[in-house]
Amino acid sequence: MPNRTGLILRHEFVHTIKKKGFVILTLAVPLIILLGIGIFRLASSVVSPSAAVTRIGYVDHIGGFEPLYELAGIELIRVESEELATEELTEGALDEYFVIPADYVAAGTVARYTLAKELVPPPAVSSAIEGFLDSNLLASEVPPELIGRVLTPTSIVTTTLTAEGTVAEDQGGFTNFIIPTLFGALLAIALNVSANYVLQSLGEEKENRLMEILLSTVTPSQLLTGKLLGRGAAGLLQVLVWAASIPLLLQLASAAIGGAVRAIQLTPGLLVLGVVYFILGYLLFAVVALGIAAVCSTVREAQGIAPLFTLAAVAPFWFISLLMFFPDSPIWVVFSIFPFTAPVTMMLRLGITGVPTWQMVASMAVLVASVLGGLWIAAKLLRIYLLMYGKRPRLREIVHALRAA
Amino acid sequence: MPAVEVIDVVKAFKEKVAVDGLSFSVDKGEIFGLIGPNGAGKTTTLRMMMDIIQPDTGQVRIFGEIPSQATKGRLGYLPEERGLYKNLTVIETISYLASLKGMHVQAIESEADALLEHTGMLPSKRKKIEELSKGMSQIIQLIVTIVHDPELVILDEPFAGLDPVNTERVKQLLLELRERGKAVILSTHQMNQVEAVCDRILMVNEGRAVLYGALDEIRTAHRGHAVLVESDAEVPLVAGVVERRTHKDHVELTLDAASTPQRTLAALVRAGVPIERFAVSTPSLHEIFLQTVGGDRDAE
């Protein structure tokens, strides 16, 4: 007796990984990130800091304003009048100029003139003018060393401690947000793509009238299990390729970009949880896809309904700013327990805040229960609708058929 | 032991009784025709044999056993609603479906090659299914059905959409299967094909058997008391003839109860009619079908 589930699994796996779309998508994600790193390096080498100095004139109607410190790339030049400044600007002796009115201290407004058409003043220019004005106003009031502190923004360095008072291994912060976000996005893509493969597989067999040929050889449960595992294995392979490419990409990004990227780490715990949530999430979305494909006559029809469910996988991204600023909001507990949003939500939360163990256990338990329940319903739908073609049944008819089965 | 025994089987879908107390058997080494109008219960009966659906009451036995996964490997089934993987090649398709039937990899290629050669399809072995014509695809479907050398072959409308050349190929394959001792069940609406290849038939209507037995016996039983005469001259109403009906190339004479075909032939010869052909009138299966299930119903 052949292992028919194994044969179907192998067929589905091989058939999926040989598809052009699968190969392109699997390679595209790391390649796009590589391309991004390459473009950054190229741009960095091409757009190196300009050696030219921006000459900014100023007309001082208060009197006593002088450059108090050197500014890299900017030279501030006193000009006696607006007319003279305009003349020098049009002749190219100045790049731009600004006027300090007599009521500047009360009004707080300076007028800036330039030949360039721009949306907002360049940040370097704004910063230079503000620094020039602030330092002159403070010069007679506070010691010079205080002027520097006032003009330079404060840097807050946070250290997370453990309950025992030692420095925690996981320090949180923005760098820890990047990997889970990336991983969550890849998980959402993989869940959608894998569920779509299952939908296509069953839908095509139904559309191409292969179902009865297959059911004359295998049982519906063998067919269902083989498809779930075969297509799931292909999806898992895709996720693992992406996960395996992350350390290499991080290394390249670190060398190219440096800074915060150097601090990013892919922890084994996150990787393991990522795989667990992929498997549970995939099984859930796949059984939903099987149920949809079972009641629809064509792949196109099934693909029109599937997004109602698979969009839930990406729903947590719509609230990502809420997660950044209010990570303890109750909505995240709901999203973590609700099975369709749980996989991606947990990936995102794990990177930003610690997730209580009970929530992790609850989300996995609900996912497992949903998969088993979904499988039971999908198997029933398969038996009822697999050999039916033509008009798709209405929801009420499906519920009635499920009750009667 | 018969290849198939269907014993008083009933199957209903909600209020609709699709099969209503059907009983018949099919032996090895025969081609059995299952015929009937639309919705007669033929496909439901075949699906119960294949264990795709189960009877409400009654029994189906395949080689003496209740249909199960074990019996499926001994069967070849070509359903009416059929297709193939469009993106796979011919040999990939045959290999996958044959492996599900339990064939070993080494055996699949040699058997597939032999059947492809036999049906003239060997040049298409590496072609994708989507590149084949409809007729060629149907030949591949038939090959998929029989490549694992099943003992019982069930074919639902195997001639649908085939051109005369491919129809003849399929007929030859069926006759060869019978010669090799296989049991073949043929469900079709093409009565001429049933007459050409079937040994026995079961005609079903509204889920019940209306005719069952050897094709020759059924035709004999439905034979009217009439003769066919083909002649260049006019055929007269000789003694014992009560009605004369003229057809395109022959005349049909209906005899009275006391007459026999032999007496009528003698009377025609005596009357000097030059006879080119004389035969006892036997109704075609199509005519029997229409008579039995009602002339107002079209065959599927």
C-alpha cells in the first residue's frame, strides 16, 4: 500500500518550489534588501559632503550681532543694507541673506532672501541662522560654556535593568524594533502566499475536474493532509531562506550603514517563535483557504473571497504607531489572542515589549484550537462541495449543509 | 466471483432519491453497458463503486469486498467530469497519478511508454497537457485510468468529444481489455458504441433498473413481428402482411400473428419481387431506449 499522503505531499512540495513565482518571491526579498544596501553605499560615495562653503549674508538692524563660533561649510558675512545684500546676491557674491529687524527680540521673525526655489529652508541653513541668533542673544547673559549646552539637544541614554538589578541582556529600543517588524512583514507575506498556494492547488484541481479522479484513489483526508503539509513545507522553506539571509544582510548593512544597524541582532528565541507562529498561522490560513476552495467552482472566485481572511494577517501593521507609543494598550492583547492576527502581532510585540507568558500560551492555544476547528469544518466542506460545480452556495446554505452533515 | 455486485442499493440526496433499489453484477471478461437518461442515477452508482460516496442502504461489493482504499488500487476510473494538470507534462501526469495507485516508479515508465506507443501518443510524452488537443487529452486520461493494469475499469462517457479515429482507438482498447479478462463498465449515451462493444447492459431510469441482461437477448425480446425488405421493385402487400412502411432504402412489413418471416419471404419470391436483402426487423438500442424510458426524453 503506497503512502499516499507522502506522495501528495512530495508532489505538492515539488510542484510549488518549481513554480517561477515561488522562486522569484523567495529570492526577491533578500535581493531587494541587498539592492537597497548597494544603493545606499553608492549614494554615500556619490553624495559625499560638499567642500563648497555657503556664504550667508546678514543685515543687522539691532546692532552687535557677530559670528561667535565657526560653522562647517557656512560663512556668515555682515552686510550694511538690504540693497547691498540684494546686489551681492544677484552678482553671486552671496548665496543668500537674511535681515534681523529692529523688533526681532519682540517679534522673533527674520526675513530670508534667496535665488533658490525651495519648499523649506535647508536644515543646515536654518540651524546655522538659529544658532547665530540664539548665541548672540545669550552672549551677554550666560557663560559661553552654557550657550553650547543650551544650543545642543540633550541625549537620553536608557539602560534596562533586570528584576535583580543587573543590566538586562535585551535592552529594547528602536534597533530591536527593526528585526521583528521585518520578520512580521515577511511572515505576513509568507502566510498570504502560502495560503494562496493551497487555495490555487485545490481550486485548480476542482476547476480542472481532477477531484473525482483523485478521490477515486485517495481519501479526502489524505488529499487534504498531503496538500497542507506539502504546500506548508514549501512556505516554511521560503521563510527559512529569508531568515537565513538576515544575518548576512545585517552584516552587509552594518558595514555599509553602521550606526544603529550594528546593534541589531536576530536572537535564536525570536527565530524559533517565528517558525512556530509561521506553522500555526500557515495551518490556520491554509485550512480557511481549503474551505473556500471547496465551495467555489473556480480559482478566480476563491481568490475573490480569500482576502477577507488573509488581510487580517497584515492588520497589525495598520496600528504599528500605536504599538510604538502605547505598547501596553489592550488592543494588543486582543490582537495577540485573536487567531487571524496573532502570528504577526506576536512577532511585532516580541521586539518592542516583553510579552507576558500567559498571553503567548493563550495565543498559541487559541491558534491550535482554531486550526483543529478549521480543519474539521474544511474537511466537511470538502466532502459536501468537492464534486459540486456551478453556482457558489450562499453562506446560509453552507451553514445549513454543515449542520446537516 | 463477479467483479462487481450491486445489491439493492439506495442512495438519496435530501428528498431526491438518486438510486432506488438497484441490483446488478458485472463479471470479469465482459464489457457492461450502464445506460439511462439524465439524472437516472448512473454517476451516483459509479461513485458508490469507487467509494467516493456511500449507499444509504444495500451493498456494493468489488471482488467480493466492501469498497475501500484496498479495492481502489484494483480499479481504474474515468469519471465524466475529468481533467488533467495543465502545467505538467504527459509523463509527469501519468507518473503522479499512477504512483497514487501504488505503481512502482520503474514500472510506470515502461507501462506508460507501451500505452503511449499503442495509442500513437509517444511523440507527445514530454509535452505539457495544455499543448494537447482535447481528443489527445482524453486518450491520456484513458491511459491514466488503465496504466496500473486494473482488474475492473469503469468508464463514464469515454467517447465524449472524440473524433472517429480516437473513438476507434478507444474501442480497440476496450476490446483488448476484455480479451485480457478485465471487467469493463461503460456508461455512455452513444448507443451505437454500446451496441458495438457491450456484452450486457443495464438500463436505468429514475434510479431503477428498467432493462438488464445480454444485449442480444434484450434486442430479441424487443423484436417486433416485422421484416425488412430491400428491393429495386415495388414491394406488394402479400398474404399475412398487415402494414407496409417505406423507408429510405428499404421497406418494413408488419406481419399478422399467423405469419412467419419464412412464409412472407416465400410469398414475395412467388410474387416475383427481386429481393436484394431480407432480414427480420430488430430494433436498435436507441429505439429500445426511447421505447423504454419514453420517447419524449432525450438521451443525455
